[in-house]
Amino acid sequence: MTEGVTIGQAAAFAGLSVKAIRHYHKHGLIDEPRRDVSGYRRYGSADLLRLVQIRTLAAAGVALAEVKAILDTDPETFAVALEDAGQRLTERIDDLIARRDMLHRLATGDRALLPDGVLARLDKAAAEFGLSPEDVTVAREGLVLIRALVPEGFDDYVARVERALDDPHYVSLVKRMWQAAEWPADDPRVDELATDMAGYFLAHPALLPVPPGLRARPDAALRYSLLSRHGQEEKPGWRRLTALVEARMRAAGVDLA
């Protein structure tokens, strides 16, 4: 009677595919067994046990590159290696849970792209200024862009805006600025607001809506343009207001970007 089983039988008994077993041979996880007189490789009970061990470790999340070292070590080291593999699995699980939670947050829109504290302050400011849902979306998108384009200056930028919101004059300017979104470009209020905003920022340069670190970038002008023009596509009043404020600031010697 022929001893051992063929690779196909070994695969069936071990719960593997023939391709997987050949893959294990290729990577040295299990030695190729002897051939019988007909030239077929025959797998014995020790081979089957090894295949089951490899399959079990791989199914538990152990990288194949580590399987051989784990199986070929002494019992004490084997236990330590399994504990290390378990810790890595725990870390992967935590990472997957965090990703799943992010997907759930993204279901509510781009709110997932900002810290909870910033979102809370934005919601509060939206209520204070009477912003529409569309306005809140534009403001939130602007913050997302700042965080993406000038990440190193985001926290400081938010902190400066929060401090500025304690100034009634600044709050008044912000309210008028949001109102200007609905004004036509030739509305005289646009010129008046531009003059007031430029005067305020010249008196309070630390409150300029320019994220810290932007000027240090070689493509600062491009990034500034992307930030300052966001949301203006269908708001001619805003486009002219931005252009006028920038012109007044530059005329006063202030390099915005």
C-alpha cells in the first residue's frame, strides 16, 4: 500500500488549495515531501500537521514571512511570538475600527474632516451670525481646505479667529461679509465694506485671514488663491470684495501671500 497522500488529497484534508501548498513550498514554510515510484510527491501525517499549523497561523493573521520562524522555534519562544502577533492584530483591529468610524462620520458629509472642537465652534458661530446651511457648508469647506493646504498653520489660524470673535467690530465685519455674498458686484456697500475690512486688518495685522506658515511656502500665492477664492464662483459681491480688500492691503505694503 502506498504510504502518504497526494498533494490534492493533502490540500483537501488540510483545508487548503493545491496552489496554497505550492506557495508554502516556494517560500520554505514546509519541505517538499519525497516522491513515490510513480514520481508523485507523498504527504505524510507530519506534513499534514505542518500544513494545518501554517493554515491556522495564517488565518489568525500571522504574516507568512513569520510563520516558519514561529513553527521552528522552542515552545517558550513560540508563545512569545504568538503574543507579539496577537498584539499586532489588536493594533490592526483598532485601526480598522477607527476607519469604520471615519466612514460612518463621512456619511454626514465633510464634517469628518475637521476636529470636533472646530465643528462645535463653527456651529455656534453659524447660530450667532444667522448663517444658512449653504453658508455653513462654504465655511466648513474653507476650513477643510486650510487644514489640507497649510496643515501646520491650521490650529493657530483657528485660535486667532476665535480670539477675534471676542471683538464686536470684527463680528460686525464678518456679518456684513456674509451678507455681501448676496450683493451684486457694483453694490456701493461692497466698496464701503472693503475699506472697513482693510482698515481693520491694517490695525490688527495678526488677524489677517492668512494661515501661519503660508508665506513660507514656495507656492504660497497659488495656495492663497485657492483659499481666498473658495465659494466665490457664483457670488460676484464676494469676488469684488476680495479683490478690493487685497488691493487696499497691498497698496498699504502688506504682502498677503
